[in-house]
Amino acid sequence: MVLVTSGTISVAISSSIIGLFTFLLFLSGYVLQQQSVRNIKAALPRYTPTTTPTSVATISPEPGRQREDGFANDKGNMFAPQGLKDTGPFDILPNYKLDSQQVPIGSSIDINLANRQAYLQVLSKPSAADICSTLLLAKILASNSTLATDRIIIYPESWDMSSPTANIAAALRILRTSSKRYNVILHAIDMSDPRDRHPSITRLLKRASAKLQTYGRILYLRAPGVAVDTGKLDRLMNIPEKDDLASEASSPSPWWRLLFDRHMKNRVRTWIPTELTVINADLPPAVLITSKYLRPGILSRRTHVLGSSIRSNHVNSVMGVLDGYKDGARQKEPAYVYFEKN
């Protein structure tokens, strides 16, 4: 039997208090050290300015790994925008050389990117129906959208010079005539480079990248398609970055990363950051491109796709919508419905 005296209790309590304060002091020092390291990294320039930008290596996820967005990783990262160096791992342009399209760093860049938004559609194959579909979407958005956005349509410049058919020539005339009325910005892209003999959506987007640098948010929608709920589309465009978009700058310290990752794993996110490549000729049905001006010569740009668990509730194909009604249950209407092509 051990006799416990008041002196023994005092020693035990004193030792416990000293141990607790020692642990708290160590923990505080560790947290302060991590904050200091992050502040020093943020203060140091990440790139050395040059007169001609060079491609910046991007951080690729593990090859073949399936992501939350439902798209498998491919080789061939898309590289930084023309004239600017991208600061993050997710870029929007195909991975081959810029050639003569390089521009001086910091030229023609508006620092008020967050105030500029646009809906984007890209036409790569000659189709009068597709052209008319993009015009119809622009008309619906102009009449019903509550956001101050531009409507951008990109197509090969060769269509203006020599239209493949009379129907396409007529559709282009209607599109140009109606562009001012519906606030449509048309970009005819030069695709005369031998590598662009067969224009694809991703290659057209690459060639048009310099024309899209002044927008904070661009929502790409696959054509042809129709807007079912413009309010829902506007909300997709306007989702706060702090709530649904991944932000490299706001990443937690290593001490909290385990808890943060566990929380994010269980959270259903609307937009998932992803890496798009030139290997695929087409883009996902909906892509949100966000840009953030950091300082002269540095533009942070991210691409996001809809999370696989909620994709059909926002952007869906015609067949996907019809399949949802097979069981007779009432389904949520998507914001945008696109038409599949054979």
C-alpha cells in the first residue's frame, strides 16, 4: 500500500502543469514556424521575369488515377496562357509550343478580372444547326440572365473566307447580324497552321487563349444545346470561390491537413479542379475557367468540371434526361441540355 501525502500530490500536480505548458509551448512554436515559412514563400517571387514567357511545368496527378470529377488523367498537360505564367497545376491550353504567339509579359491585362464573366461556346465542325444553336443560347441568356456577362463564340476563320456550304454561309450572316443585339462576341480563329488541319475544340481554345485572358470567369458549354434554366446557369457561374472552388493559397497548414482532407472527402463539391489535355479533341460538357490576376506578369488560372455526383442535375445530355424519366419519377431539370453527336 502506497501512502499518498500532500507533498506527493503537490509534486504530481506541479509536474503535470509543467508538462502541459511545455507541450503547449512546443505546439505554439511549431505553428508559428509553419506560418513563417508560408509567409516567406509568399513574399518571394515564384518566377524570374523574362521578356519572353516560357512554358511552366505543371503538377500532374498520378497517371491513370481516377479523380472525383469522373475523368481519368491523361498525358499531355495543357500549358500556361500566352504572355503570362500560370501559378497553378490546372491549365486550360494544349501542350505544344507557343511559337510566334508569345506576347510580352503583362501586356493588355486588366487587373479587374473578377468583374468580367462570359459564357463560351466553340464550334469546330461546320454545321448550320450548331451555329443557330449558339445564337439561340445567346438570345436566351440576353433575355433572361441576371448577370452582366459576355457571350463568346469561337469558330475557324476559314469559314468566313470560304464557307463549306450555302447553309453555313447563311447561318454565319445571321450570327454576325445578331451579335450586337444579343451582346455576342465572335472570334474567328486562324487555324492555318499545319498542326491544325483538323480543328478540334481544344486546339481552337488554345489559339483563342490570348482573347480570353481578360475574363475572371468563363463558363464553357458544349454546343449544340439549349438553356433550360438560366437562373441555375447563372448560379453555376457565380459560385463563390471560397465555398466550391479549390484555392491553392487557402490550403491549410500541415498540422490541420489530415482533418481538412477528411472533411473535403465527405463534402459534395459543385466544381472539381481538373487537368484538361490536348489529347482529347473535345471538352467535357461544362467547364468553368477561373483566372486571378496576382501581379504584373503572373496570372493564376484554373479549370474545373462538375462533380460526377451532381453533374446530371446541372448539365446533362438529351438521352440522359430521357433516361431519368424511364421509371416515372420526377427528376430535377438541368440548367443546360446538350445534344449528342454520332
